[in-house]
Amino acid sequence: MADATLTEKQAAELIRMLATDDDFRNLFENKPAKALFKLGIPAETIVDLNAMCLCPAALAGKSLFKEASEKMDKSVLTATTSMQTPKMSMPA
């Protein structure tokens, strides 16, 4: 069975929380599964994540997560603003 993954929305919210919320960062460092559940990730997804994802570990600084969050936001903005509206022409 393949390991579960977070959705793009879940991953983005996780990175934003790790960039801004000291209490959440502390919880994630010590009890990642509990932090993910608090974030709204379903328990079924959490238990199926790769076990290495759920090991307590020190986090990088908030500034690194803030930078990652800003890059994600720019990427989404670039992707959505570069969409071209389909054109339809009808014979006269």
C-alpha cells in the first residue's frame, strides 16, 4: 500500500502555520500527528502517512517556511493569471 499524501490545500496550510504560529510549530515538532489532526487532516490520512513524517524533529526557522509559502502563492498566482480564456467564433 502506498503512503498517504496531503492535498495541495492541506500542505499549503501546514506550511503557512509553520511560518506563523509558534504554538502550532511547537506541537508539530513534538507531536506531528496531533498537530496534523488539529489542522483538520483526517485521522485516516495521518495514520497512512510515511512513519518518518510523524517522528518528532526540530523544524527550520519560521522565515524558511514563510519564504516557501510566498513562493507557493506566487506560483499559484502565475498559473492562474496565465490561463487563456478559450475563444469561440461563429460564422457570420
